[in-house]
Amino acid sequence: MGDIIAFKKKTPKARGMCQHGFHKWVIWKDKQFDVKAGKLVTVYRCARCEAQKVVTL
């Protein structure tokens, strides 16, 4: 019978806070006006992963 080969263990995926939806939202002050809609907006940016969400006022 053949020799048994020991395979490398699988490493777990990165389990950071942002991957599970716990972002660290900070208000991004560079963009405060939406030109297309003509409205004021608040842009939130995650301090860790640079994801963005926009809230229209």
C-alpha cells in the first residue's frame, strides 16, 4: 500500500469586525453636496476598510 501524505491544515478566513458588518463609521467631510440630485448628503466612511454609505438629508 502507498505512503500516507500529511496535508497542510486549511487556514481560517480573516475574521475582522468589518467582514461581519461592524464597521467604524466616521463622517467624511470632503463630499457634502450631491450634484445630480441637488441635495445635501452625509457621507459615512469606515475607518478600517474604506466602505461608504450615503445618507440624504
